[in-house]
Amino acid sequence: MGISHQTGSIVLRGKAWYGFYRKKVVDPTTDDVRSVRVCVRLGIKSQMTKLKARDALKAEIAKQTAQLADGRILKDGTVTFEWFVRNRYFPLRQGDWRPETAIEKTAQIEIDLISKFGSRTIESIDKFELQTHVNHLAKTYCQDRVKQARSYLKSIFDEAIEQEFMVKDPTRTLKIPRNLRPKDKQILTWEQLRAVLDAASQRDRILLMLDMTDALRPSELFAFRWKSFDDLNTLSITETIYRRKIRPFGKTPGSMTKVHLPDGLAAELRQWKLECKEPSCGSNQCKSQAHKKSSPGDPMFPNADGGFLDPANFRYRVLKPLREALELPTLNFQVLRRTIATRAQKLGSVKDVQSHLRHSRADTTANEYMQELPESVQQMVGTVYAMLTSTATKQQQAG
């Protein structure tokens, strides 16, 4: 195909803009290539300026001829989805992602998208294929992952258009399937929470009590050092841990703050600190030479080697056995955090719970963490009825 530098021409006919350009076509009878003049309606004058009409014509020419006005190739048949994502999309996006986040996002795009469309040319993928693939993901994965896959697809094709590899966006009307797998919204009762604390060892009980009381994220909880504790009634969140690496930042700017400790919990932490200093401490976590003398930089809840506990390892070695022993439906840090958010809704306002969980937005607290309590709804209905009938009752008594 030869290089085309045409920009076409536009004219106003009646109340609409029309554009004209030349396009090469093959004569079906002679197989000869000839040039034909094409007319396309661009839009109504009242809704489109002349400049916008020119831009619309340029886009149409690029769409139909696969070339831009300066001669650059718009579509390259050798550009596959995988090549574009690895060579054009990842390099741009990874600058905005934290290293740990980049690993997770890259892995998800590899598994959910590249494995499906990797060998296909990016221009050959249409909306039907994308929608059916998202529908298929909805049958296998949770709704958050499906929504992320759709978001990645839209972002990738937006970038492809921005970099002029294609004109039409196949994800423009890509929908999230309605029949998504429901999220796990289970919560525990106060009795179940107390049972977990009663069954845990000394270190694990204090750790879980701290997690439940202040609704901490595991990345915050397992990163505490003794210097985070002022020996009074506050803990400072200045670091987080992820895959055994300490980071000087949190999930949100507001998460790096101080959290309040009730008097009883502060006293338990002071006692735990003293026990960790003693060479004769009976706890396996404090027998290592590194923790015979606690220093400000030492982990508050050390592992057997004196280092930081790994949240994933703690879930497997501590929470899983507790769940099985107590026959609980589920037990993990997300459930504990959701439980506290839900149980606390009768103890304070939504803004109070939002501050407690250190969320950036109140709707995250209300919609994602706070769950409906049937007994609370029942009590509310009873109160509404009582309020509606109280005047009538007084009038009957007066009569």
C-alpha cells in the first residue's frame, strides 16, 4: 500500500457537514486497483464546528485507509496484543505502580488477558470476543477480579488508540456481567471473637487483640517495632510490611497515623515488652539471643529468629488451626476487619468507623465493610412501630 498524505475536504450541505476523501478499491471484475471518491456524513452543524468536522474526517480517513495524514502507518498487522502490552503498556504504567503492586497487576494481566489474546493482532480483537471473555471470567473468579480485568482491557485499548495503533475502541461499551459471584461478606459474633482470643497463645492473643481493637491491616500490624509504642496509650503507624519487606509507606496517606490503645491493652503491651527482655521468657518467640534485650528497632511480635512475622505464614500456622479447632466458618484478617467495622456501627457514626479503619472514603467503609445486622434491623423496626403507636396509646389511656 502506498503512503497517503490526504486530509480530505469538507462542505456544508443544508444543516450537516459532509467530508470527501479518496480510497483505493479493487474492481471485482478486473482485479484492477482504482481510486474512488468517498463521501461521508460527519454531523449536524448545530452540534459540530468546522474544526471538529475536520477532526472527524481525519479520524474516518485513518479508520478506512489505516494511515495518518503525515504518512505514518496507523495499524501494523504484526503488532500482537502481547507485544503491545509488554512493550508499550507495561513500561508506561509501571512508573505509576508501586513495585509490589506492579508484580500483582502484571501477573493478573498475564493470566487473565495475555494468555487469551496474546498471539492475536491487536486490531483483530473485537468487542464480541472481549465481552465473551469477561463473561467467562465471571464464572470462575470473584467480582473484584472480573472488574479489574475489564478495567485493564479498557486501559490497554485506550493506550493503543492514544499511541495510534488503532482507531476504534472495542472496549467502549464493554460491560461488567450482572451475574457475578457474590463477595464473601461473613462476619463473626462477639462470642466467636472472644473464643479466638481465649484459644490463642500469649503472643498471638496480644497480637490478635491489638488487631481487633484497632482494626489494623496485616501490613500495619506485623510491621510494628517497639519504637512504635510510646509506653502510654498510642501506637504510631510509620511502616508497613509486604512479602517480608519493610516499606516506609501505607495503603493510603491517612493510614500512616497514630492509633489509640485502651488502658488495658496498653498495660498488656508493656508487660509483653518486659517479658521479651527476659532471658528466661518461656515464649518460643523470645528465646532467641536477639530478643533477650529488646531495643526500639526490634519487632514487637518477633518470629523464632527474632525477625518480622510473615502475615501469610501467620494465617496458615495460627489462624487456620484456630478456625478448625473452634469450627468457625472463616477466620482471616479481612474477616476480622470487616467484623469490627460491622459491630462498631452501633457504637459510633459512619465517620467514626471510617476514621477507625483509616479509610480515605466513607463509602468504602459503609459499602464494603459494614454489613447488615438482622437483629439491629429488627430492633429498628420495633422502635419505628413504637414511635408510630405511642401517641395513639397515650390518647387511648387519656380517654
